[in-house]
Amino acid sequence: MINSNKKSSKTIAIIAIIASLAGLLFGFDTGIISGALLFIEKDFHASVWVQEIIVGSVLVGAIIGSSGSGKLADKLGRRIMLLYISSIFVFGTFLSALAPNVEILLIGRFFIGLAIGMGSYTAPLYIAESAPQHKRGELVSLNQLMITVGIMCSYFISYSFSGTVGAWRWMFAIGLVPASMLGIGFLFLPESPRWLVKQNRRQEAAKILSFLRGASNVDAELDSITNSLQERQAKFKDLFSAWARPVLFLGVALAFFQQTTGINAIIYYSPRVFQMAGFYDASSSILATAGVGVLNVLSTIFAIKVVDRLGRRPLMFIGLTGMGASLFIISYVFHDPSNTSVLRWATVGSVFSYIVCFAFSMGALMWLMLSEIFPLEIRGVAMSLAVASCWFFNLSVSTTFLTLVKMIGISNTFSLYGAMCVIGLVFGYLFVPETKGVSLEEIEKNIRKRLPLREIGQSVGANTRLDPVREIKPL
Ligand code: BGC
């Protein structure tokens, strides 16, 4: 039994790692643009506006991909869907790496965005449906961690290729490695048992489930899957009923503050910011950016470790305060750029402290809280709406950053993001609940009792915390 448990843990870990390659690609393909853009600008004489569209094309693809994939993943199955996603990644990457002009590059990046959006829905869904209940939290978090690992790898790859001829083409082309690994992996991985039950293919589901669990009798789990599938699924209009509206507001507002406090101005454009601060050669600014990638990963690991001990609100308040302070320091040193060494090092130090504070607060917390605050009945639709809005706010910030810098200057642009941190703090103080140590059922009861948002994390009875992602219907 112990052996079969060990074997099944190993099987499920391998499955989760392969599926979370989609998360790695999400991070890689959104992060790589920051290094590539410096070279694309020169090769194609791309104006600020064109550069913003190149960044935005992925995000438009991701909005479309994430909102359309619910239906497709139900129709085709998770496995086939992930095989398609891998092919779209490969196709988009070829097109981008070989693009003879900006138009083809935009089409290639749009396809990559489609795959990112589809993957950000399907990969966590597949992992959650295949994992045993007590492991879901850990394994779904693995997907988030892989996003930051993907961003970090993209920065290192940008740095290593920055001296090569046709640098940006190589930077994009490396994405073919994880994209093909995802596809090859899924040729061998089994279909999600939960999807098979939904298709009335119980026998196949039983076989796969006993392989995954290393047990011959899986009837109890199959029955519970069958029962849960009979629950009523909410329609889009249920989201706007009086009791659901406040949590929907909370979810979309968390996405709003995660994005408008400027994270992707840093993730997508930091080499540019470092250049503006005086790191003139492309490779030293890309190296400083690699530091951003490493700190992002380390701070995300820290967040996953402490979030259940310290709580959501303290992390959010400390994080937003640190982010705001860092942004105002950047704004201050750019306001008077005469002292060049202060400008350089204060910018690097503040960008580093900003990313650390973001990763342990708004970075990890938004995704975690979205998985906690929506009652089961509306979780699927509400999550997809909040996630699509996150991509939309991301698009709005990242496609306006360079224009803002041109129009109002870099100092004022960073002040603006800093001001959003201050507003986010007020919003957090007034509306964000502490959900640490409360069961999802208690949160749901409080929402239905129409308690104010800040109080929906109150414990109603005994402390019966459940696995936070016990019943997540992932993105
Ligand atoms: C955000 C992304 C961001 C990433 C950086 C995620 O939580 O949603 O927009 O690029 O964090 O690590």
C-alpha cells in the first residue's frame, strides 16, 4: 500500500509537472518580449506605438483564448485540448521567430497569446481533475510557480542571446523546447477521469483513476465525481444576482489593482527602464532584468510558504506599501536625473524591492483569493470573468506604458502607479476579507448572509478549514 501510494504520488507529480509546462510557457512567452523588444525596435525601426502593439497582440490573444476555452475543453477533452495548445504554441513561435516583417510577427504573437489563454484555463483544470483531493492546493500552486520560473528563464535566455546576430529570433525560438515537450508529454498522458465521467465513459475513467491512485477499487471516488457533476451549474446572469455582485466586484477589483499598480510595466519593459536609468548597453540592462526574474521566483516561494500563517491582509498591506514606496523612489530619482549613479542604483534597488513586494502580495494573493471567494455555484463563470478582466487590465497598462512615458515622462508615470498602490491600500483596508483559516463553506455562508465584504472571512463556527482548493473549478 505504501509502495502504491508512493508510486501514485510520483505519477501525479510527473503529470502535474508536464501539464504545468503550459504555465512555464505562459511566463516565458510573456517575459521574453522585454529582452526581444530592444532588438526588434532596431531591426524593424518600430515606433513606440508599434512596440506597444507587439506586446499587446499576445494579450489580445490571451483574452480571446481564455474566454473561449471553457466550451472547447468540454467538447474535445482536456488532453486533446492540451495537444492543440502545444501545436498552437509551436506554430506561433515559428511564425514569430521567422517573421520577415512586423505584420507576421504580430500574427505569430497573437497565436502564442491564444495558446497562453487556452493553457491558463486548461492546464490547472487538468491538474486539479487528476490530482487527489489532499494534493490539489500544492499542485495547482505549482502551476503558478512555473509562471514565474518561465519569466525568469526568459530573462536569462534574453541575456545569453543578447550578443548574437538575430538575437530576438533566437530568444523566441527557444520557446519551441518547452512547447514541444508539452506536446510530446501529452501524447503519453491519460485523459482527465472527471471529463470521461462527464462523457459517460465510466469504464475508461475507472481504469485511468486506478492507474493514477495506484489502487484497484476507485468506486467511491467515481461516485463522488458523478454526484458533483449533478450540481447545478450557474448561468452567466446568476453572477449579477444581489448576493453575488459584491464578491464579483471584489474579484474584478483585485485583478484591477494587481495590474494597475504597474507590474507588467516592470515585467515587460524593465530592460527599457534600466536603459533609461543609464544602463546603456542592452546586455547589462537585460542582466539587471534577470535579477528581477530570480527575485520574483524566490518571493513567490516565500509567499506560498507563509500565506496561511501570516494571513492575506497583512501580506497585502505590507506588499502594497513596499510597492508604492519603491515606485515613488523611482519617480523621485527620475525627476532629477543629474546624479547619474544615484539614478542607476536607486532604480535597480527600487525595481528589485518592488518585485519582491509584488510577488509575496498582489502576485500570489490575487490568484489565491479568486479561488477562495467565489461560492461553488458561480465559481466557474465568476473565475473566468475575473481572469479575463485581469488580462484586459494587463493589456490596458502594458499597451499604454511607453506612450505615457512619452507624454507625461517616466517620473510621473511611476508616480501614477505609486498612487494606484495608495488607492489599493485604502481599497484593501475597506473591502478585502481575511480568509486565512476559514472554510470555503463558511465564506459562502457569510456571503449569502450578505455580510460586508470585509467580514466574509469571519469564522461562523468551529475552525474547519478545508483544503483551499478542495473544490476549485480552475480558471
Ligand atoms: C500576474 C501577471 C504578471 C506575473 C508576474 C501574475 O500574478 O497576473 O500579470 O506578469 O504575476 O510574476
